[in-house]
Amino acid sequence: MPGINGSVVVVEEEQGPMGEYWHTISTVHGERREPGCNLELIPRPLSNSPGRPATHSPTIHVHGDNSHINLNSMDNSTNIVSRSSDRLFVELQETARSIEDATIRDDVRTRIKKMEAARESGGFLQAYQGFIASAANHMTLFAPFLPLLTQMLSSHS
């Protein structure tokens, strides 16, 4: 996250539900987990390095949708990711598993099932509205899915 300095202490070996590799970051406030796309590599300035400057370059691995690195620049890009509706509801369920509160997690997962069922049987608008209401406090998790859900919403009207 911008403004928080830390060091990567663990890099997950497997991709998460959104295709991201998660990292454990050690900060002055303790450890936290972040997807790789949230991290910015800030090399140590040569003027602060003890002794000779290092002769090797860091290895940077970039994975998943929207992954990129900005060096000495602001990111003003717009990222558009196309998702197939084939795996949409599976990925929504996988993402919902990361909600810590069990009651909210179960409600969101039930709403996802209702939305998937309504895709074929009708009532998608009501199921979509129920999902959005139950997942409102977790929109940062579900934001990547909203364009495809909105597209499905318009095709069911």
C-alpha cells in the first residue's frame, strides 16, 4: 500500500483465486499479506549503502492480471481484463472464501449461488442486487468481477 515501507519475507508458491501471487510483508506495524500487484519495489539508494554498491540486479517476478511495475513514475494506466463467464461463479466463490467473518462469508457465498442459479432461471437482477448488498463492505475483493456481472445484468433485462 502506498506510504507503507516493508520487506517481503514470504512469497506464496501458488496463485490465489485472481491469479495473483500473495506476499507476506514485514513492516514496523507487524506482518501483513498483500498481492504482488500492490507492491512497489523501492531499491535502497546507493548513497545509503554501506561499502561498494551491489553488482547484481534484483530479480522481479510479475504475475497475474493487471500486474506491472512503475519505476520513478506515477501509474495513470487503465487496466481492462476480460473474463469468461465460464469460471465467473467459481472465482467469485473462491474470492468469497477470503472474507474473515463466517456469517458474512456464508451469506455472500449463498448470494453467489442464487445469482448463478438465476442466470439460467430468471430473476438475475434481484439476485445481483442481493449479492451487491451482502458484499458491500468487501467490494475491493469483488471489483474485478463487476464488469462481467454488469454485462450479464444487461443481457438479462
